[in-house]
Amino acid sequence: MSRFLIFLLAGLAGALIADKKGRDKLIWFLLCFFFPPLLLLLLFLPLKLAGGKTKQCPFCSRVVSSGDTTCKYCKKELPIEMVQCPGCGSFVPGKGYCIKCNRELK
Ligand SMILES: [Zn+2]
Ligand SMILES: [Zn+2]
């Protein structure tokens, strides 16, 4: 029983962390639920991920600052994804939070 709870907590924690990383919550919930050690792996990834200040390099999957135009790890040019902010209507780069009104971008 308590073992089940630990697994459940691992899954929930995984989902929470994954959510902050813009990853699939359900997948990480299941991964961490069935393989709790994966949670450590998830935690081991850079802590900087939270807060919408970072983005993931599509080429090497490492985390870079959302303002970077080139990946500092693999040196590739990062595509700038422009999205329309649902809050202020401005076109702003990327995921995370709107640089103008700080609203969360979906
Ligand atoms: Zn890279
Ligand atoms: Zn905005």
C-alpha cells in the first residue's frame, strides 16, 4: 500500500516537473509511476527549466535561455517561434510566458 503511494507520488511529481518543462504530463506521470528512478533523471535535468525563461534546443534537446538565437551546446541556430499572446494580442517569441504582459502562453 505505502509502496503504491510512493509510486503514485513519484508519478505526480514527475507530471508536475514535466509540466514545467512543457513536456507531456501524462507520459511522464506514467513513466515515473512505473519507473520512479526516472524521476531522478527528470530532476537531474537543469533546474533552470521552470518559469518560462528557457527553451529546449530542438537539435540536441538541451535547455538554453529563451532569448538565445543559437544553442550554446551544439551551436546550431534556433528557430524563433512566434505565437500570438492570448492576453495582449502581441506576437511574441516562443513558449512559456509572454514577454510583454507575462501571461502564460499555451
Ligand atoms: Zn543544441
Ligand atoms: Zn501578452
